[in-house]
Amino acid sequence: MRFLLLVFVLFCTAPALAGPPNVVVTLKPIHSLVASVMAGIAEPHLLVSSGADPHSHTLRPSEARALTRARAVFWIGPALEGYLRKPLENLATSAKIVTLSKTPGLRLLPAREGGIWAEHRDHAEHDHDSHIWLDPRNAQAMVRHAVVILSELDPGHGADYGRNGDRVIAGLRNLEFEIHQLLTRVRPLPYMVLHDAYQYFETRFGTNVQGAIAIAPDRKPGARRISTIRRRFTEGKVRCLFREAQFPAKLVDALTDGLDVRVGSLDPIGLSIAPGPDAYGQLLRQLAGGIENCLSYRTDR
């Protein structure tokens, strides 16, 4: 009887052990890349919902349970997602933790400082910019890394992960060319952002950002800084100011009231985009389109 019970247990559990790994990904853009690599095999679980702030998120019970079941967790790293340090240690005890800021071949950019970038910089936590996914070549490196990790966890689908990875990388190359073309006319035109989150995009595509109002969403500028920024607007050194949902509208009003500065909207993580394999391309096209739309109204004047 014990032997039959053992055979029954092994029969019931074998498919789960042999199947694709249970994968958790923390952010929507990264989830999109991993989902593309896993297309046709399994779907990774997106940990952080659309409206959550990756800088200061608090795990829900369902999210904690997802970590306990994971065989792999893809995250950017503690500089961006500090809230995950202890949960990964205490909950994801059986998972391979993939820190994407350490991806082989990744291009890391130092955090900007000095001049208009100087205020509120915390060197201990921000020695490099963590928004690594906004450079499509970094996305290529992360896709290659995901193929290796997933193939190690699930060698039976290794060839499938490899084929998917090749397809995704080809698409990322085409996406980079498409965005370069879209931004051709507006590339030299000056703009500012409220939150310093776009350095990887700006560096890859050569846009003319003049500075950020705040280094982080939770650190609002003081009256003196607002006055300095308004003076730059008055002098005509900025054509557009890009806001984000995390910042109150009254801050934008204080910066632009009575001035000829157009206000646009940018989103570095795709709050309004549905999760899935297509989300990464939609995010970068949305960024490029937002910059082009806000700046191009002046090019014909």
C-alpha cells in the first residue's frame, strides 16, 4: 500500500517538476522581455501591478505567495527596488534571484550630478542610474541573459528560449532604428523632466535634456529651486517640461504659470500599458512619441 501511495504521489508531482519554471518578474518592461522569451512555453508572473511605485511598494499577500512559489525572480536590484531586499531573502528561498543590473554586457550609466542635476543626490544609494531598461541595447543584453537563465532551469525548452530570444533581439534592433528616425527633427531641441528617470533613453537616442526638477519622485524641489527653474524657462532655454503621474499638478503649475512652456507627459514604466510581450515596444514608442509631439510644435515657427 505504501509503495502504491508513493507511486501515486510521484505520478502527480512529476509533471509539475518537469514543466516550465514558475518565474516572477518585478516590473512591467522587464516582464515584457521575459514574457517574450517564454512565449509559447509559459507566462511569467508580473509582481508589481500597473499603479505601484517600484521605489516604495509594499507587498500584498498574493505577491508574497508568488515569491514563495517562484523558481526564478527577475528584478532590477536594490538601488531601485529596495523594498524587495528582505522579501527575497525570506520568501523566495527556493528561487534563483536574477539581479538584472548585473547582467553581462549591460551598459551602466553613473547617476547624474552637478549643476541642474545636483540637488538631493544620495550617493550611497544612487551610484548609478537604475532605469536600465530604457536603452534597447540593454534590453538586448537582458534578453540574452534571460535565455541563459531559463535554459538552465528548463533545459527541455532551451532551443525554444533561444529561438524566441533571437526573434526578440531582432525586434529590439528594429525598434531602436524606428525611434532614431522618429526623433530626427526634434533631437537638438531642449527640454526638462520632472523626474530624472530617462538617462538611458536620452543617451541612446541623443535627445537634448537640460535637467530634472527632482532626482527622485519622493523628493520635491524647494522654493529656491523652483525659482531657478522658472528663470531657465523665462530665458527660453527649455521648450517642454515633461511631467509624470507621481507629481502633483500644482507643482507643474508653479513651474510654468504665465510662461510659454509646453507641458508633456512621460512614463518610464508603462502605467497605462497592458502587460505582456508587446509592452516593452509600446513603452519606448510612447516615450519617443511624447517627446516628439511636445517638441515638434515649435520646429515650424
